[in-house]
Amino acid sequence: MLIEAKGLGKRYERGGRPFWALRGADLQVSSGDFVTVLGRSGSGKSTLLNILVGLLPPTEGSVSLMGEDISKLDDAKRSSLRNAHVGYVPQSAGLIPTLTVLDNVRLPWYLAGHRGEEPEGRAQTLLGEVGLKDLGSQFPSALSGGELRRVAIARALMCSPDAIVADEPTSNLDPASARGVVDIFRAIARKGGAVLMVTHDTFSLDASTRLYDMAEGKLELRP
């Protein structure tokens, strides 16, 4: 099991009263899975993802990443585990505007502590796989929303992660671009990787091997 959550909950204070953004969530992701969590904005999807990748501590429950209970790791070890095994695609592309597209894709390689050029021009190869092989020298400001998302996906693949975790990767994209993103994820799962995405769109439903519905912080596996 690459990612496993048991009884996850996250509580906040709002107006002096406790508010549960997430409660009692169980979820599993294994190699070859394409798991989609479907729900409206504000349903708790982003909270769930942030807990699963170790960016946010849960109030209750546990998360296992690559067989390790991440609650027992300090921040440095959680970051190291995440960087080694998870490619994270944030809701916004999150590209650095002063770096070229190619250097944005390369960035995780260097953040992971590698020295020298990435092997065999991997960043350029990944840009080709997402249909952007001729845009490596451009800066993010020159790209469309769909192109930025595809750069973010290429960046997430840079260190050959075991799992891709994506937050609303098709949001605000035209149908063709959204289907292109889903096709990339489908190919990753078919090659033995794992994909977990949260979305309020329906483009990924046919590609998903498992589907969860989320509403008001409650996660339910769809039969």
C-alpha cells in the first residue's frame, strides 16, 4: 500500500466553536490505482490531500506513506519521504515565474539533493510527454492555463515518484485540456504508478479504478 489513511479527521475553530473539515476518512492507494475523490469546493478535499502528503497534521486518525506512519516522523523526514515517493500537483500550478519552464520541471531534482544535470535530459523528455517539448525556454507568464498544469505534472514526475497526488488538476480548463490531463494520469497508472486526484469535475470518472464521494468532510467509497 503506497498511501493508507484510517479514521482521518481535522478540526478547526470557527467563531469560537469547533468545526470539522474532515471526519472519519478511510482511503487506500496502491500501485496501478487511479483514485478520484469527487466533491464540491469546500467539501474538505484539499484538507484531505494536505494531510495525506504530510503538509498538514490530522486532529485524529493516522496516515501511512510507503508503509511508514508519518505522524512519527519529524518535518525533515516527512519532507524527505514525500520528495522521494510522491509527485504533488497543487491546485494552482505553483511555478516559479523567474525560472524557465524547463528549470521549473528540473527543480525537484535539485531540491532532492542531486548534483549536476538530471540524467539523460529527463526534464526535456517529460515536457515532450506532456506535449510541451518546444516550450522549455519560455517563462510561465507566456503559457496558457492548460499548459501550466501540464508543466506542473511534468515537474511532479521529475523524480520518478511512486504516486502522483493532484489537487483539482482540471479546474478551469477547457474540456480538451482537461481530458489531456486525465489521459496523462491514466497512462501513469497503466504503467504501474498510482494517481490520487481530488476534483469537482467529472472528466476522470471513466478513467478511475476507484471513486470516492466527499461532502461536508465525509468521505465515502462509491460502489
